[in-house]
Amino acid sequence: TQVSLEMRMACGFGVCYGCSVKTVSGNKRVCCEGPVFSMQEVDWHDL
């Protein structure tokens, strides 16, 4: 199962890490590595 996340993006191309989300494999940027993530990958306690 996949989810699409929406975060505020300051720069829109990954430089500022303002849209980062915590995952089981570390922080990922919604604007670059997302916005679609595996539901099991996202650390839901951090959101």
C-alpha cells in the first residue's frame, strides 16, 4: 500500500529539507524522494 504525502515546501527541489519526513531508512524529502511512499516505510509517530 502506498500513500501520497503533502508537506510545506520552502524550496521545492530538496535543498532546504523543509519537507523531510522520517522513514524507517532515515529522513526523506517529500519534494524529491516522494510524494508517494510505502505506507510501511513512513514513521507515523513522527507526523
